[in-house]
Amino acid sequence: MTDRDPDFSDRVTRLERVWANLPGLGTLAAVNHTTVGLRFMVTGAAFFLVGGLLAMLMRTQLALPEQDIISPEIYGQLFTMHGTVMMFLFAIPILEGLGLYMIPKLIGARDLVFPRISAFGYYCYLFGGLIILSSLFLGIAPDAGWFMYTPLSGEEFSPGPGSDFWLLGITFVEISAMAAGIELTVSILRERANGMSLSRMPLFCWYILAMALMIVFGFPPLILASVLLEVERAAGLPFFDVAGGGDPVLWQHLFWLFGHPEVYIIFLPAAGIVSTLIPVFAQRPIVGYRWIVLSIILTGFISFGLWVHHMFTVGIPLLAQAFFSVASMLVAVPTGIQIFAWLATLWTGRVIFSLPMLWIFGFLVVFVGGGLTGVMLALVPFNWQVHDTHFVVAHLHYVLVGGMLFPLMAGLYYWLPLLTGRMPSESLGRLGFWLFFIGFNATFLLMHLTGLRGMPRRVYSYEAGLGWDWLNLLSSVGGFILAAGVAVIIIDVILHLRYGRRAPRNPWRADTLEWALDKPPPTYNFVSLPTFRTRHPLWEHPELPESIASGQHALAGAEHDRRETYGSDAVTGKVREVFHLPSNSWLPLLAALSLAVVCVALLVRTYDVALVGVVAAAVFLLRWGWVNGAHPGMAPLSNDEPTDPPLHSRTTDGPGLWGMVVTLMANGTLYLCLIFGWVYLWTVAPEWVFPEDPRLPLSGMLVSGGLLVIAALLQHRAAKRLAAGNAAGLQARLWQAAGLGAAHFAVLLWLTLEAPLEPTGNSHDAVLLMLLIYLLFHGALAALLTAMQALRVARGYIGVRLPYEPVVLRPLWIYTTGIFWLGVVIFILLPAGWAP
């Protein structure tokens, strides 16, 4: 079979039609990973330029002593927005976009498992970022710092809407990050090409998998903290107010529970680029593949135990300081393993010093320097001396820019031929590198000295004669050199689109599968899906691109006029199902737009409009859920459908189940953070008090919990019988489960409304109210989705041949039951023995 075969040409034409984006404005409904990933990266690059402009304004102000180019109020806004843009709107989203774009191409898949979730995540990111930036253009940007420490960010010291823009916008953006984390986790585990076991998976996929799981566990603390602070500002619930039984240090704990893993969420994908490029340009396999995988896993685990080293000066116990100091130094071990593996690969290979490798060597120099100052900061006495000085600013940029931006630029030049089909300019690229490298080190290397001489962070001006004058001037000059380097890189990228020479099939002689694709890649990636038996497919099988393009492998074409790719075993990579994926849809855009309306309405305190937005978002999301899964619009039952392997909607272990479990892992992390906040305030807050009378009657909670348990058991029984091939009484059981779930919700709502809570008066009642809202939401959601499934049984969307959906919903019922009873024990029974 060749691509000249008329029958095969017709199959390729059908494949292109099935996977095509809608024309014109219809492209806004696109959901394929190539389009969505590119949108993430382009938007992230635009935000980077905005953040860089803010940095240059600050460096202009600090170039000379006692300048008044920028007022202290505006400087505070610039400082806050620079950190916010670079950390939340550039670094993580652009790496998520790279992961979304590259992962299917590396693992031999046509798309990610939840394409509409990726599109929804992008629009949440875009709208959230625009909400945050709008505050700057309106002159009401937050000025409490990108870490928003309380009480500075509270209503007393930040009375305007600036902090609200930050809190609501960041929470909106975090929805995007969570969507990408769930999407990438499930896709990497369940969508690899046939035979691509975990031990054969490209290292870049290991890094992205670690990043995605760290997002799942690392972002919920910030989401909870942002929600609590916004509720405190808007409604007066005292979570961080000492007078009401709260504690401002709780914000720091929750923020850095996210904030330090975030450093490694940013570093790991960048290190994945390094581990991908070094073997290519060293012309040999990476040294220590298994050791690198182990170091990735260790980095992910250890990074969650370091957050307190950002808080060494707030008065935490000495034993805790010693523990977190050791943990902070310990994380250098897995990082060192990776660095030694990279150096060994370079040492034993025949290195080609092309443009991407120039950025890799810049990374090695800068990041090692940042790592050394990180070990210095892990020492408590030294940390006390330089905390909140420019030494920390310099370290932060050496780690983040050196650890993330240098590899990202290497990846840009490496994969640019894949995106555009043209090669970049070596001369312009090298000029851009050297300007960037020299300007960066001139800016931040000297800043270490400024910090050691005592210059604090976040000051907008300084007196002459303190020994900071010439250092700041040279740092500012370096900043402009760095900016010139960025400008040259942008010019290079733009010019290469028109004048760059055509790229050959595999311009770098790489070993990974993305270079088997056409350039730029089609929306469906692969005409046919290959089988893997090696880590280096293009080195060992150079004929693979031609055989893929000519349809000599599995699932060639689009025989059933739907988007299909293979689903595989999470460990072995053996094919188990055919995933049928959703196509273009306006629902992600409409749902995200409705949530944006909610955020804007909350900012201007127009709560009736916010309610309309909530209702609209719920309608769009429920409609989205209705047309997904085993809906006949996705994959109608037929007599000629594949059976070996079967379609995933004909099984009980498809991607929806995995997505539900990963989502509940993130949800559970948020719930545990709420418990952490409760216990922390109980044991630390000086004004915390238990009310004299119990707020919730135990008998009523037992009734509500009993109804929930029975509902969960009924749903579990219905799903289990259906999985065994018995659909008798299925609809009745689902209606019964939904009805009992609704009864549980009604009883819990009545208990909440009747409880003598004083949430604005004390933090005990404030946290208890948040718990009840959390439980009510999950109870209502489980009942509503189960009722929808009962309706789908009546429509024929669920049955013996379509057993997929009730199994997906079962973990939600188990989770809802578990959090209810855990809440009863921790928030009601446990305090009963301590309260007066």
C-alpha cells in the first residue's frame, strides 16, 4: 500500500475531513491538541512580553538612587503584576501548552483523551489572564506582592478591588492548570502507542507526567487559599484575621504548599527538554535512563516537603526549621543525578554544537549557579541574613530563568522546524543567545552582591552612598541588554517563517517519534498508529515515517467517520481499547465565558449577574456532559464496530474512569488542606475559641450521612451488576440513588440553615460553614449526575452493551461518602472532647 493507492488516498481525505477545524470563526470551537497547545504557547509568550515590560520599568526606576520616575503606589502594582504574570500567566501555562502539543506526537497518539477539557482550560486561562491584566490598565492593580501575604492583602490594608482581581483571576487560571494536569496524566498513562511500556516511554513524557501529577496535588492549596481570602474580603469571614480567631500565617502555609512545588513544576518540563535534546546532539542514548526516571519521581515527592523554608523568619519552631533545612538540601540529590547523567552523555558522545545546544550549555551554567545559592539559602542562619533582600531575587531568577527559560528557548529552536517546516537562522539565533546570556548575568549576578550589601526587596527607591548605586546601574544596563536579546529572538522567529530554508524530514537526526510527522503536523498527527519495541524508534527504524504515512500500521484512516486513537495498558502499553474522541464544540468556550462573567460580576459586586453566569455555566457544562460518553452522537451502536479491541464506551475501564479518579485526587487534596487549616487554627491561632453549644446536632448528621451511605450503595450495586452484564432494574436503582442523594442534600441543607453559626464572628464557624458548603456541593452533584444517568438509561445510552458511565460515577459517590464521614469525625466528634 502506498499513498498513490486511490482507496488509501480516499481514506486520508476522510481522515483530514474528520479531524479538521471548523472554518473562519469556527476555529474558536477547535479542540484538537495541536491547535490548543499552540494557543497556550502563543498566549504565554504574549504574557511574557508584558511581564518583561513591567520588569524594565522597575529596572529603570532602580537604575539610579532617589529617582521618582514611578510613584511608590505604581511601583507596588508593577512589582505585584510582574511576579504574577511571570509565575502564573507565563511559566506554567507555556509549559502546559508545550506538553499538550508534544505528548500525543511523542507517544504515538492522535490527540489527548479529553480534547474539550483542554480547550476549556485554554479559555479559562485566557479570560483569567485578561481579568488580571485589566486591573493594571484600569490603574487598580493589586500592590500587595505576587504572593499576596495577609494581612497586607486583606480588606484593611488593601481596601480597593486590586486584590480581588488577583484572587478571582488566579482562581480562574488555576482551573486551567488543573484541567491540563488531569488531561496530561490520563493521556500519558492510557494513550501510548501499542508496545510503548513505561520503560520505553520518552523521558520528556516522564517529566510531563511528574509535572501533571504535581499540579494535581500542588495547586489545590492555592485554590483554597484564594477562595478563603476572597470570602474573607467580600463577606467578612475571619480565616486570616487574628481578632476573629484566624491567623495570617495560615495564608503563607497554604501559599507555599503550592509555591514551592511550583518551582519544580516549572523546572521538570524544562529538564525534560534538556534530557530530550542532549542525546540528539551528543548522538548517543542518554546515560542512566532509569536513574533519571528515579530522580524525577524523587524530585516530585521531596518538593512537597520544602515549603516552610520560605518561612524561616516568621517564628516557626527550631525543630521544624532544622527538618525543612535538611529537606531543602536533600532535593539537590535527585537534581544532581540528572546533571551528572547529562554531563556523562555529553562526555561520551560526539557533541554537535548547534543553536539549541548553545541554550542547553547556557542552562547548565546558570542553573548550577542558582542551585548552589539555593543550598546556601537552605541554611537557616544564612537565610535569616539575606531573607527579603535582592540576594533572594537573584537566586529566584537564576533558578527560574536558568532552570526554565534557557531550556524553553532550546526547545523553541529545536522544535521550530516541526511547527513551521522551516529552519531558524543560526546567525541571528546566536546573536540573540549571547545578548540574552550576557544581559541576564549582568542583571542578576550583580544582584547577589546588592542583596549581600543589605538592599531589601520591594523598595522603589534608595538613598545614595549605600554602596548599591553602581550595582543597580549595571543591573539595569544588563536588563536592557537582555531585552535586546529577546527582541532579536522575536525577529529571528518572525523572519524564519518567510525566509527560513525548508526543513528536511528529521533535521536534527533525532530518535523520537514526532519527527516522523509531516511539518507542520496535521491535526490528526499519524495516518496510522505504529507499534513500539524500542526507546529510539527513528534511530533503529529510519523507515518508520514512510510506513506511517503510507498507512502500513494500525487504525489507518477514519473508517467510521469519528476521531479515534488507541487506548493502552498503563504499564505495558498493550492496546486495550479504541478511544473515540469528541470533535469541535462551542461548549468549552461558552462555559468558560460564563465563568468569566461570574468573575467580573463578583468584582463589581453585581451578584444577580453572577448568579445568571453560574446558571449559564451549569447549563453549558451539563449539556457538555450529556453529549459526551456513550451518547449516540459520539459512537452509535452498530453491527460493524470494532471488537478487538473494542470501543472504550463498550468497556468499564475507559479514560473517563481514570479522569474521575485523578480529579478526585485533586479534590481530596483541597479537602485535606481545609482540614489542615482547621487543625492549624485550632492549635496555633491565639484567639481561636470553641463555641459553648454544638453547632450541628449529631443525630441530624447521622440521618443525613445514613441517607448518603444507602444512596452510594445503591449506585455501587447498579454499576457492579451492569459491569457483570445484568441491566435488570438499572434505571430504578439509579433513580433511587439519586432520590436518596437529594434527600441527603435536603437534610444537610436544613441542618446548615438551622445551625446557630456566626461565620463573621469567629473562624471556627467560618471554617465549619465552608465545610458544609463543600459537602452540599458534592452531595448535590452526585445526585444530579446520577439522575442524568437514569434518564440516559431510558434513552438507551446506557445498557449491557454500553456499561461505561455508571462505573465512571461510582468513585464520586465513594468520595462524597468518605468526605462526609471524615468531616463528621474531625469537625464534630473530635472537637467534642476538647470544647468547654
